[in-house]
Amino acid sequence: MLRHLLVDLVGSMPAMRVAGSFASAEEAARAFDDGLAPGALVADILLPGQNGFQFSVDRKCRHPGMGVVLLSDQAYRGCSPTCPSATAPAGPTC
């Protein structure tokens, strides 16, 4: 699974630490609500329970200094690379 590969990869880097790994948007949201405040969010575009774009926008609005990386091992059917929310220079509106 891509998530486990990324956890192992990031965990092997001396300057980085994995703050959490979650199987769904709901699990991750609960961790954020409980105080998780990572420097960066790496999320699958096709998160179970919520679209990765929507989840990252919601979390970025609550944690503006947090970096966001979206990826997936599957094609995303809801938005193309020309999607305004994905390419807007100022980013999504909170």
C-alpha cells in the first residue's frame, strides 16, 4: 500500500518524523482535532471518506503554515490538472 511505503520512506530520513498515518479522512480529522499539528500533510487524492483536495483545503485553512502534498496511485476522476482549485495561484479560499 502506498501509505505504508511513504511512512517507511519518510521514517527513514533523519531530519523527518512521521506524526501519524491514517486509513481515512475521518481518522486523520480526529487526530487533528486532538491536537496533531504537522509541518506537512501528505494525503491521497482519493481518501476513503473524503476527497483529498477537500480534506487538505479544510486542514490548510485551520493550519495555514502547514505544507500540503497530494498524490495518488490511481487516476482522479473528479478534477484534472487544469482544475481551478488545484492550480489557483493564491490557493483555495478558506
